[in-house]
Amino acid sequence: MLLGFLTLFSLALAQSGPQLYQQNCAFCHGENGQGRVGAFPPLAAHTTELIKTPEGRAHLINTLLFGMQGPVRVKGNTYNGVMPAFGQFTDEQIANVLNYVLNAWGNDKLLPRDHRPITPAEVANARSVNGSRPTPQQVGSNRTRINVP
Ligand code: HEC
């Protein structure tokens, strides 16, 4: 009974945004989403800028599903690294980790007023657009059309 409870508890934890972030993203983007200048773009006070643009929502989801590669400028610094794809995550895990990133570290205060959380259905939809998956390079080149500071 206790064991069953503990198993359920750890499964729930493995789905949770904070846990997914610390185990899969913090290594590069930093425990507080601060990134590392020139190597890994910050997510704090940055993903909130992306989400305000018309293409930003799709870009966030695509970056997680398909990865991203190619030069990108964020807050005056250039990054040209490789963001690994997390397509092995479930739709719910991708939504959870993105919603965590969009609300952690004070990001919640920077979200647009009409912001709606990312849903697993949106992720599922992005996964199967025309049955074709963009390459990390395509995600990177689409990103050049998004203007954020
Ligand atoms: C191995 C290091 C690494 C890991 C692990 C990693 N990222 Fe990234 N991430 C990067 C790099 C490098 C870029 C920029 C890619 C480029 O230069 O094109 C990036 C880009 C991004 C972007 C897009 C930023 C923009 O301005 O377009 C988001 C969002 C993001 N990562 C979120 C995450 C999340 C969430 C996780 C965990 C599930 C994660 N990353 C795990 C290295 C990493």
C-alpha cells in the first residue's frame, strides 16, 4: 500500500514541470533559467518575450519537439548551439515543462494578460503537422523571423 503510494507519487513527480526542468534542462539553461552567455540562451525573462509574438507559441513547442540549431540572437548575445529534441516526452510532459518555464523565476509577472497555458492537445497537433517533422535547422531558420530583444 505504502509502496503503491510511493510509486504513484514518483510517477506524478516525473511528470511535473519543475522536476522535468531540473532533470532535463537545468544542466544547460541553468537552475534559474539564467542560461550561459554565448552558450545557452536564458529562458527567464526571454520565453515571455517569445510567447508575445504571433509565432512564438509554435516556436516554443517546436523547439522542444524537434530541437533547434542555427544562429540566434538573444538579449544582444549570439548563440549558435544545438538544442536537443525532446520528442520522446509525452504531450503532457512537454506542456508541463513549458508551462513551468513560462511561470518560473518571475516569468509569471511578465506574461501577457491574455496568456493561456500550453495544452497537451497543442503539442499533439504540432507533432503531427502534415506528418512531417521539421529538422532542428528548420526550427532555427524559422526562428530568425521572430523579433524579440
Ligand atoms: C545540451 C544543452 C541543452 C539542453 C539540455 C536543453 N537546451 Fe534548450 N537550448 C540549448 C541551446 C544551445 C539553444 C539555442 C539553439 C541555437 O543556437 O539555435 C536552446 C534553445 C532553447 C529554446 C529556444 C530559445 C529561443 O530564443 O529560440 C527554448 C525555449 C529552450 N531551449 C528550452 C529548453 C527546455 C525547456 C529544455 C529542457 C526540456 C532544454 N531547453 C534543454 C541547449 C539546451
